Amino acid sequence: MEEVLAYKSPLLLDDRLSHYCPGCHHGTVHKLVAGCLEELGVGDNTVCVGSIGCSVFIYNYLTLDTVEAPHGRAPAVATGVKRSRPDKFVFTYQGDGDLASIGLAEIMHAANRGERISVVFVNNTVYGMTGGQMAPTTMIGQKTTTCPGGRCADREGLPMKMAEIIAGLGGVRYSARVAVNNIKNLKKARKVLKKAFEIQLAGKGFGFVEFLASCPTNWRMTSLAANERVEKEMIPYFPLGVFKDEQGDS
Amino acid sequence: MLMSRIFIKGNVAIARGALDAGCRCYFGYPITPQNDIPEFMSKAMPEAGGEFVQAESEVAAANMLLGAAACGIRAMTSSSSPGMSLKQEALSYMAGSELPGVVVNMNRGGPGLGDIGPSQGDYFQSVKGGGHGDYRLLVLAPGTVQEAYDLTILAFELAFAYRNPVLILGDAIIGQMQEPITPQKPVAVDPFEGGSWRLEGAGQREPRVIKSLHLTDGALAGHNLKLQEKYQRAGKECRHEEFLTQDAELIVVAYGSIGRIVKSTIRKLRKEGVRVGLIRPITLFPFPSRVLFDLADQGKKFLTIEHNMGQMVEDVRLAICGKAESRFYGQLPGNLPTPNDFEQPIIDAVRS
Ligand SMILES: Cc1ncc(C[n+]2csc(CCOP(=O)(O)OP(=O)(O)O)c2C)c(N)n1
Ligand code: SF4
């Protein structure tokens, strides 16, 4: 009987054992990034800007020229890369601690300047790498190691909705939020990410995609329960959708 | 062909030096007393086909430098003391990632907000690392506007030769004074500089990764050893000015604008028969220890004069290894010293 290839892993994804925890969405998002770059045929011409957090080893999985940025500074590093090599495809890959906390100034200003870069933002509502502390995106009532009684709005403020905040800035051409907790969402996420990348390829401006992601380890949940939490708790507060889509010339 | 002389401010000489050295990306954030540099660059970079970005902070500016450096382009940032503290994070990452870049610090008075006047209070921060970890910057300290221009060009050469950030350490005196200089012919920069390591998209080759993270057993040790070997090699870049040392009883050690002012004092005292000479370190790292050691060996006494409460004097003492008498005179910040201010301390040291 003839063999039919049902699934092929993107070539830009290195075939090696993953250091991510079982059920972690970082690996899934990596795969989407690799797939989109491949479809657009730009992998050869891409500079990836890594960040700090569980994804610090992104260069172990994506076979791309990569530079590591200090915690939160990826948008500034990417600005330096893109300004010196405007002909390259440049994207950052950042967690919520990285982007919404320590690096808030860098992301806001790179977005506002309309840097022609793409930002892949992985929001798992927690600091993964350092062991599950509170993030700016931690949900009200969510327990972490530094808000053991659960996040409280009076004390810690409300979780930040980055995709909406970024959409409000002038230099931004595209801002969206997606999830990868089920096949339906994953398919949509792929389309959205590709669109954000195309915006850069067309030289139009800044593109931002927030991924709602799971961290089963620090949520102390099974992978399946974590996927469910994304659906039942996160999506109602962090709605999926495209918050800005300006195709016009900037 | 001889280039015609121009009359410019020290800050502008640095900016012009960078332009002539082939710098094509500048990232900065305003702070006195170095604002002439970003102001010059905001016009010069676009005109030269490059990029100027006024960053949201010194943190961002230094990280933009990191990104540009990773692409192998000649790039620069500049600031003054409080801003330099903010740049240290990126400088540590650049040193760890072996990235070339030029950074200017027009040192003002501190700690904290301090004042905007000249000072040499950032010596330790400049030559001992500044950021976290075991690394060094190459540090150049101009004493004239011509030198500010020439050393900026040298800074770019050294940054790429050693793949390390190079710091130009000046102060408000050097930055704000105006002198005639002779510019050089602009450097023809090879666009493939950094061709073996720069990021540009992997194409058909193996991808390149520029990083400072080394977690596997022994990897960081090996990397740090490699960095230390590089700093050793950089020893051959040592530069200093030697003035009337041969018959001197006393050697004054002073750098930058203070070195230049002390030189005037020495000229005057020489006419009065005082046997004093000057060593003005031009590279602060690597430090000209050898020449100091040799002078100590000849039985000369030492006086270190700085615009701080005693920082470089530690390196002078290390260099002379207890072989000679060593004194220190510190000029307090908040004052613009004149050659007269150093007369008595020098006479006291000679007579001691
Ligand atoms: C300046 C600095 N502060 C703190 C840290 C420690 N640190 C490492 S990862 C991290 C949090 C990362 O969280 P997030 O961005 O949400 O990524 P995740 O691990 O969840 O993927 C922190 C605080 C650091 N490396 N550098
Ligand atoms: S700690 Fe969380 S974010 Fe980090 S790898 Fe594990 S599941 Fe993923």
C-alpha cells in the first residue's frame, strides 16, 4: 500500500528533544512560527531575537540566525537589528514577564515607533522559568508563589491586556490575540501569525500576536486541565480576536 | 592630500570621528553634557545613509547598539554618568556575546544625580567592568579635542579587532571646549566586516547564534577563559603620553582633561627648576603599568592626580608594586580646576 504523508514537521524546526515541560505551549508556538516562516519562504533571511524565560533556548529549536536579548529588551535589540539590516525579516519571541513587566517600555516604544518587526508574545499568566511567580498577566484569584492567596486587584492591579494596549499605539499595523489550546484555535492562530508576518514583509509596520498559552507545571495541572483553563478562564478575560488590522501604507 | 583644519567642540569631534570611522547607526538618549553628540548624529546618520534613533531610555539605546552590533555594522551610543549606569546591562551582554560597539561617557559629577560639571568619578565603573560578570571594556581617555576625534576612530578599529565594546571616557571639559583639529580621510568600511559571525539570515549555511548563556558543564569556564585571554592580548594596545620624565624626581600620573591641565602646571614648575614629569595614560584599560613600573624602578616618586577621591591611584599602586613612594591628590567635583590648583600638591610631593 502506498504511504501518504499526513504531517511533516517544518524544516526550520530542529529535530531534537525538547526541554519544555509536557503540555507546554511554547513548543506548539515554536512550531507555528517555524511553519509560517517556511510557508512565506523567509527563514533564510530571518534574524530571530530571543529573550529571557523558558523560551531562552529558542535557538536550539528554530534553525535561524539568532541573537539573545537581555530580559525585556528584545524590542530594542530588534530595533537595532532591523535599522541596520532593513532587508531582513526580524521577529522577537517573548514571555509575559519579559514583555509586559521588565520590558514594558521597550515594547511600547518599539510599537509606537512602528518598527518594522513582528512580535510573538507568549502569555501563560506566570513566570515560568523562575518557578511560577506572579506576572503582570496573572489572573485575579490565580495563586502563584508570590501571590499565594491569589492575585487581588486592590493589591496587585488587574491583569494587563497587552494585545489591546498595543493596538492603541500609532505605529502598530496589526495586533491580535490567539490561542493554541485546541485544533480549531490553532488553525486560526496560524492564519493570524502569518498575517502579522506578512505585514512586516510588505514593509508596513509593527505586527503583534499574543498567544494565550499554558504552563501546566506552574499551574500545577495536567496538560488537558491546562488546555481547559485556557478556554474557561483565560479566553473570557483575554478575548481572542484581531484588535487592529491596518493594511494601508504607513 | 592634507585635510583642512576645522574648529570644533570635543563632543562634536567625537561624533565627527564616528562618522568618519564609518559609524552608520547611532542610538542615544539626551543627557548633559554630551547632547551635541546625538544632535550631530540626528543629521549626520541619515545623510550618510545610516540610522539615528532617539531611544526611550539609555537601557533601550544600549540594547539597540547590541542588536546593530550583532549585524556587524559600525554603531555607537553615548551618554553621561547616570545614563552609563543604565547601559551597563547591555554592555555586560555585549562583552559576554563578544559584540563590537562604541560607547561614549562624558563623565559628570556623581554619585546619583550629582551635578553636570566635569568629574572622573566613573573611573572604577569604566575600567573594572561596570556591569555584572567577569569582563572588561577597552577604555580610551582623550586629553585634547584632536585626540577625542582620533581615539573615536581608533575605538571602532579596536571594537572590531577584539569583538568587544570600547568606551571613550571624557568629561564636560573635553566635551565642551573648542579647539582646531585636523580630520582624517573617512575610513572606507568593508560592508562584510564581521562576515564570519554577523547575523543576516542563515541562507544555506548553518545558523549562527549570538548569546552569552552557557549552561553545559564547563562551557562558561571555557568562555570566560577565552575572554580573559582576549583582554591579555589587548595589552598591546596600551597607549600613554610621556612628558619630561627622564630627569624627573616626581612623576605625576593623570588622565584626560586633568592630565592636560597638569601638563600646563608642569611646564610652569619646570621653569622654576622643579623636576617633575607626567605620565598621561591614554588607554585606561589596558593600563600602562609597565612604563610606571620601569619609572618606579629608577627610583622616582609618584603623585596621582584625579578629579575624584582616588580611583586610578589604585592601578598606579598596583603598577609600581610598592617600589616607590606614591601620593594622591583629589580634585573635588563641582569645580573646574586650573593649572594653579595643582602647583602646591606637586611641590609638596617633590619635597616630601
Ligand atoms: C534582569 C533580570 N531579572 C530577572 C531575571 C530572572 N528571570 C528569568 S526568566 C524570568 C521570567 C520569565 O517569565 P516569562 O517572560 O513570563 O517567560 P516564561 O518563563 O513564562 O516563558 C525572570 C524574572 C533575569 N534573567 N534578568
Ligand atoms: S515551566 Fe511552564 S512555560 Fe516553562 S517549560 Fe514548563 S510548562 Fe512551559
